Amino acid sequence: ERQREHPFIVTEPGEVARGKKNGLDYLFHLYEQCRDFLIQVQNIAKERGEKCPTKVTNQVFRYAKKAGASYINKPKMRHYVHCYALHCLDEDGSNALRRAFKEC
């Protein structure tokens, strides 16, 4: 069984990735976009008097796809969520890890 290649590589904060890979700043940007789509879906649900999602669900991914952001998908976002969580909880620690792994 062939291991799937990851589309992201470890980059230092502000560093642009090379080749066909994307850096971690881009990954974190995708999560920010995902948050924005969640807020939009919540606002639509409130306007319609429907149940309001409290986290990113399939409904949010479908909305993102309809809005033209098909590059935001569940497998990708679920796979890297721990990386983003660390970045949100301890940005300095996350950046230190990024620099350390960059030197490897």
C-alpha cells in the first residue's frame, strides 16, 4: 500500500513553500477560512430559525464548496487539526517547533 504524500511541509512563520507543496501558514489560513464559513452558516441558520451548528460539520464543508472553496475538505482539515490546535493554544511553542523541525 502506497503512503499518500502530504500536501504541506513544515515552514517557518512567514516562509513560502517551494514546488507543489504548501507551507503551514497557508494551512492555518485554510482553518481561518473554515471558521469564517462556520460563522456564515451559523448566521444563515439563525436567520431561518434553524438549528445552529456549533462546530465545523458537513454542512459547513458543503457551504464552502458551494462558495467556490472546494479546496477546503473534511479529510484534509481533520488530518491537520492537531497542528492548528497547537498553533492556536501556544503560538510561540508552535513556531519554535516549526523552526526546530525545519533544521532537521
